[in-house]
Amino acid sequence: MNAEGLVEVVLPGKVEPEGLELRYGAVPTAGPGQVVVRMEATGVSFAEQQMRRGKYYDQPPFPFVPGYDLVGTVTGTGAGVDPALTGTRVAAMVKTGGWASHVLVDAADTVPVPEGIGPAEAETVVVNGVTAWQMLHTKARVRAGGTVLVHGANGGVGTVLVQLARAAGIKVIGTASPRHHDALRAQGVTPVDYRAGNVAARVRELAPGGVDAVFDHVGGPGLVDSWRLLAPGGTLVSYGSAATRDVEGSKQLPVLKILARVLLWNALPNGRHAYFYNIWAGARAKDRFRARLAADLTQVFAALRRGDISARVAARIPLDRAPEALRLAESGTVAGKVVLIP
């Protein structure tokens, strides 16, 4: 690693993980309203897996630096920013640009990381934690005693979602491969093997009257089963299209199909609700979006400190070994989040 300067991982085009490139340069200087954050942890999420295939629906043109979120220490401030922020550990959600040793961030987009939470641990609950918190408490609003189905219960978002639900007194059915079932049972989750086929039939056996919410990152044809598994008054929250990860073609089409289904289902007079969740919804109303993001991430950090949720770090891998980290994240063999460190 270049200890004195900037190191960035560049996604040059549609490449295999080994096609990622390292770029070196000078550490950036903060402009008005900005801070320079020295990265201490940045995550490998499903977004980057989609981006390297050119499949993330609103990714920038190649080449660019991926990296959806990060945690680090402020090393410089621009005009209009309190200099006392220097030396503070913060978290930020940037969508792209996080896979770098130093990142320029608008100061208003940073959220302080509480004392006692390490950078890798905090990183696991930035985008994943806010996503899980908002889907459970803002969209689905399931009450204690209810039952939910979490697809990919061992994944980055799934692990946080499961824990938040259990902390709220909600029963959880979680799909995962058998290797993760014991860990899920230890958390009070009823596991279902998604590889065994006919997941819907198994869920109906466990919840004959339907579930109060389904959290579905898979999309594709299985989204219809998720809708049909809802109890009266239940809520489907779709937040991805993993089923189309390796499908060639338009990156917008899978999302458009989900949106069309959501519109259709919400028009039906059956009391059920469907959402396509996007963490950036409302971002155009910048001040309100920032305030909501900061408030929700603060709640997630508080839950982490209380022990309601735990940080699931699948692996810590140096930034200059990003191809290895991306391969591991795509393997489907780990629970929690793969984290890149300096």
C-alpha cells in the first residue's frame, strides 16, 4: 500500500474480480463543506457485485471507484466545516468511491461512530443496518408477536434484519443454505433450505395463515411466491434482484419488472401492501434525507452497543487484495459482510 498517498481500487469495465485495478495519487484536499476521511473499513456488498457486471441499475459510467459505504477518521476539513471534526471517527454512505484509502465526503453526510465500536464492526451496519432498520420499522412495521420471512437470512442485510426483528419480539423464518442453519437456530430463527426447492410450501407449513412481512432481495419469478405468502394486511418489501445477477441484458429491466408488480399488487383490494425499497428514495430532498439517514444509523449504532445486534464480519481483507474480497463475497459461503481495510 502507498502509505503517503492515495490508493484507489478502480472498476475499469465489465470484468472478473481479478480485473480490478489499483490507482495511486495524491491525497485529496477538502473543498467547501467537505471532509477528507481516511478509510479504516469499507464494505463489499451486492451492489459492487452487480456493478462489475454492469448490472447495477444506476451505476456511473466505467471506469469508477466502487464502494458503497465506509468508516474512517476525518483528517482534513474544508471551508465552512468545524475544524474540531478532525480526528473524529465517522461513517458515511457514498454509493461509489469508498474503496479508497482517502475519500472526500460532504461533512453533512457523515455520522459519528460511538466510542467502543471498532471500524470494521461499524462498517457492517452502515448501509446494511440502515436498510434493515428502515425496511422493518418504516415500511413493514411488524408488531411484536408477528412473523416475518427473511430471504437470505445469513447475508449482509439479512443478518442485521434477523437480529433487529428478534430484538423487537418478532418471529423469524429465514432462508439460507444448510451450512448456516445452526447459527440461525441459535438466534431463534426457523431456517428453511432455499436449495431444497418449494420454499413457499415449507413456509406455509410453518405459517399456515401467512406471514406478516416478507423481505425479498432475490426478485425474479420467486417474488410472486413472496407476495402469495403474506397474511391479510401483510407487507412485501422487495429490495433487490439477485436472481438476475448473471442474466445478460438491461440493468434497468429487472427493477422495472419489480416496480410494475408492486404497482399492480397495491391496486388489488386485499389489504396487503408491497414496496420496492431503495435506500436513496427521497435523496432529492437532501436535508430531510440526511436527517433521516443520520437518525436511523444512530439507532442502529445504539442497537449494536446494547447488544440487540452483533457485527458479523465475515472477513477483513486489505484494500489492495480487493479481487480476493470480491470473490469471497460472491462465493455465497460466508455469513455477514466482507470488509476491506487499509
